[in-house]
Amino acid sequence: MELYLILKIIFGIGFLVATYAVMRNLDIIKIILIYFKDKLLGK
């Protein structure tokens, strides 16, 4: 039972870190998507 609790806590922390990383990089992801869109439609 303790192992399950520890795994749940680790998973929760990992989820928060991943969400934070995605939120921090949203502007970079948008720039990359706009670049690829312009490359595909520009030709």
C-alpha cells in the first residue's frame, strides 16, 4: 500500500513538471508550427 502511495506521488509530481514544461514552451511550439505551415503553404 505504501508503494502505491509513493508511485502516485511520483506520478503527480511528474505530471506537474511535464505540464509546466509544456506551458513554458508553448510560444516556441507555436513559432515552430507557424514556420512549418508557411513552408508547406508557401510553395
